[in-house]
Amino acid sequence: MGQGVLTTGFARVQGELYCEDVPLERIARHVGTPAYVYSASTIRDRYERMDQMLAPVPHRIHYTLKANSSAGILELVRGLGAGADVVSGGELHRARRAGFAPQDIIFGGVGKTRNELAEALDAGILLINAESEAEIRDIDSLARERGIVAPVSIRVNPEITLDSPHEYIKTGGRGHKFGIPHDEALNVALAAAELPNVELVGIDMHIGSQLTRIDPYREGAERLASTIAALRDHGVSSLRYLDLGGGLGVRYDSEQPPDLARFAELVLPVVQATGLELIMEPGRFLVGNAAVLLASVLYRKRSGGKNYVVADAGMTELLRPSHYGAFHRIQSVQQQPQHAIVDVVGPVCESGDFLALDRELEDVQPGDLLAVCDVGAYGYAMASNYNSRLRPAEVLVDGDQFAVITAREQYDDLMRLEIAEPEWTRGL
Ligand SMILES: *Cc1c(COP(=O)(O)O)cnc(C)c1O
């Protein structure tokens, strides 16, 4: 299976941008802007590609909620057969609400609280990906209190140098806070295997995000395989899963998306040789290309020789440009002949509030609609209420139909948790 043509779900029909069979303009009229618009068929396409690519080995695909945890998206992904990968008690709650069976949920993250670990154990999830020896001891004692044996997998930091586009999304290099350093992993795993209320069921890594090359997966898988072999030499026979994490990249601009055929060719033989079931934790790969952020142009203005497009969406709706310096293509929903070089900025009172800088864009005017592309992952999930802005609506398109899956926030939502008449407690 080669790279193939990746379905985008978004295309122009007679100059007008559509999501599947629905004109984006129609959605904007119905729902208003800003709004996230998702293509269901794109998510299905990515899931099926990954599932097919992994077909030569027994495998489980656990969708990583932090990329996008909206119930409508979770429902879709679960319906395709995915499990869930969560990193907080809140995500565990969301996954269960969305109908994921506990045995289809895995729980990772560097700083789980005892409460969160207890919730995971009480739910009876498939496994906890533990990131330190202290955490494994906490799990053991919580499991003992409950009279159970906790399934634990150990996240190893394979200490690989990566080509990820931003420091903030590298997680498997030497000195990162994540996982247990490769050279300590064997001892920690052996200690875990000795604990009476822990069963060591897996070895795990997650080396970074937006990875476009495959060799780091191969290198990491080999390191994990050597730890697995050493554990078996020491008589550990409880291992069932080899978890290679997420991180597969998507195309935002001109980058080559990862070659799945190459992944199958380079990485699966290493997995096969271990005899373990493969777990993958994709986030961005499944949903990244599956959405646009629809925004309206509010104003055009010039300042200091710069040409600005002021939109009704900015860093509060899509943080990636200002947080990671990320590039997102922007298109006018109605095709236009004239182009201009502009900064596309939002209404937030911060100079870092932008969606694009020095970008050649259609010469849009107030009232025109913009589509900020490839925002399905780490888009809505990172939206905030800064400046008391309302988080946008989310809309799912499937063929010629669309539905609001998350309502636009209302003003009263902003103050829902604030206590008008606080109850004072004496501090002494
Ligand atoms: C964020 C994360 C993922 C998903 O990463 P993507 O780059 O979105 O695929 C998977 N596993 C863990 C542990 C993560 O923290």
C-alpha cells in the first residue's frame, strides 16, 4: 500500500469551498462564525488507512483524546472500532461518557494524581502507562487497598533525536520529562514485575508529535524490543502489549506526510518479532486534516506598512500559530481573483494573536468568510475564554448533511462557576 491520495474532505465547487457535499457558506449562515467544521469521511479515511497498514500484526488503535475530545468526534472514532488513550481524569470521564468500554481505555501522562490513578483502577481500564518508579509504587499500593492487581505498562524514553518542527512537541529525547530513561527502564520494569499488586503487561513509548519520518519509530521500537528481550531473559512472562505511541504527522503546508507503507515495512517486523500485540495512540493523524475553522473578516486595515485582515477568530479559537509558530493554510470560502500579502489577526488584546503572518491570501473584504485549514487536532481542544471570548461551535459534516455537535458558548457560560456571594471560612 503506497501513500495514495489522502482524502481532504474539503474542495472547491465552482469557486466555492465545500466540506464534503455541503457549502461552507451554508454552514456559516446556519451556525454563525467562528465555527469548527469537521469532515466525517476524512476521519474514517485516516482510521481505515492506519488500520489497514497495521493489519499484518495484531493491533489496537487507541485514539488520543487530547487532540480533540468533543463527544461528537469521540462517538465517530469509537464507532470505527478505536479505543481511547487518555491523559487525565477529565479525559477518562469523557471517554466513558462517550461509550468506550473500560477495557478499551489506556491512561498515560507524566503527572497523574492518586485520585486519577484510583479512578482508572476502579473503572477497570486496559492498562496504565506509568512514567516513573514512584508512580508504579503508588499504583501498587492503590491496587492493594482495593484487593486487585493493576495492569501496568512502562513508558520508556528511548532517547531519540527527532526532526519534529517545534521543541514543545518533542517528548522522546534525552532529558525530557516524559517516561523512564532507556538505560533505567529494565531495572524499573524488573522492580515493577516483583510488586504483588502490579502486573507488568506492556512496554510503551511516545516520542513526539507531527513526525514525518519513520526511522525514529524503528529506532525506538528496537530499543523497546531489546528491553522486552532482557525482561524475558529475567523470567518476566506477563508482557502482552508493545505500545509505540502516537506522533504520526499530517500535511499542513508542503511537508511530506509520513509514508505508512514504510512504517509497515520498517517497524512491523520489529513488533512481529516480539510476539506482542501492537498498540498505537494516534491523535493528530486521525483528525488533523479533518477540519477547518470558519471565520468572518471584520475589518481590513493598514499599519506601519502592514496590511491586516482582522478576523472574528484568533488565538482563543486556534492557539497553534501563536503557541507553536504553526502554519495553517487559509483560504477565502468564495474564490477571488485578487491577492494581497497580509497578516491575519484576531480580536484578542495581544500582539501574539495571529493566525498567519505575511501570507499571500485572496484580497478578502469585511463580511467575507475564511477557512483556516487542517485544524482538527489541537484546535478546539486548546480553545480558551481569554478576553471572555465564547468558545466556538463545532459542526460535523457527513456527506450532504451537517449537525452542530458542540453549541457555541453563551455569555452566562462564562460565569457559571463564579460565586456571587462567597461563603467565608475563618483561616485560624
Ligand atoms: C499527545 C500524545 C499522543 C498523540 O500524539 P499525536 O501527535 O497527536 O499523535 C499519544 N500518546 C501520548 C502519550 C501523548 O501524550
